[in-house]
Amino acid sequence: MTIILTSHDTGDIERLCEDVIVLNDGRIVLESNIREMRKNFFHSKIVEIEFAEKPEGLSLDAGVRVIHQNGPIVRLEVNLKTCDVNGVVSRIISQNAVRDITIQDPPLESIIQHIYLSGYHAGREAERNAQIDG
């Protein structure tokens, strides 16, 4: 059975759907499985670390950048083209007292935003050629 859900809430889409069709100006600009879309478009992970205390002078690998910090909580973006996320996390844990770590894919909303801002066009071939470098 197929059910069509129209929504601007990417959280709903991620929770309820396996496949997605993105429309722009009434035309299909992307038709893909969400898992495949993530694999084809994203080359980064978001790592959120809660340190035991606010870190001072955090030593990070090239390809890792701080995207947000609030006291002892730091959000990092790890470029998977240049870094191994497990190695990055292992080095941070070995050098700092850590309370919690969460590793996530960037939000689906980022793909949708990229599609609209880049003028991306439909087709599986185009999907392979218009990847987000993050």
C-alpha cells in the first residue's frame, strides 16, 4: 500500500517515510530512498559531547570543526572524507573527561535546503553528481 504524505516538517518525514519525492515549482527534483539519499549526499557526522567540565583549548583533527558550544557541551562536525569518526571520538575521550557522546547524521532538512539553493534537478545520475560536501 502506498500513502502520500505532504509535509514541510522534515522530522515527520524522517519518522514516517522510507522514500521521499522532493518537488520544486511543481516538478520532481529528487526521488529517493531516505537512507540512500543520506548516503549519497552527506559526508559528515555531527558529534555532540558533554564534557565533565567546560573544555579549554580542545585539540581537534583537521576536518573537525566546532559548530556550537554551550559550557561543557560541544557540537562538532566531522568530515568523513578526511577523518574517521571513531578515531576522532577515541582521541577526545583519551584526552578529556567525558560524560556523554551522541553521534548523528546531519538533519534531512540540510539535504532539502541544498536541493533548493543549488537548483538541483531530478534523476538518479544527478543525485550522484550533486553531493553535499560537509
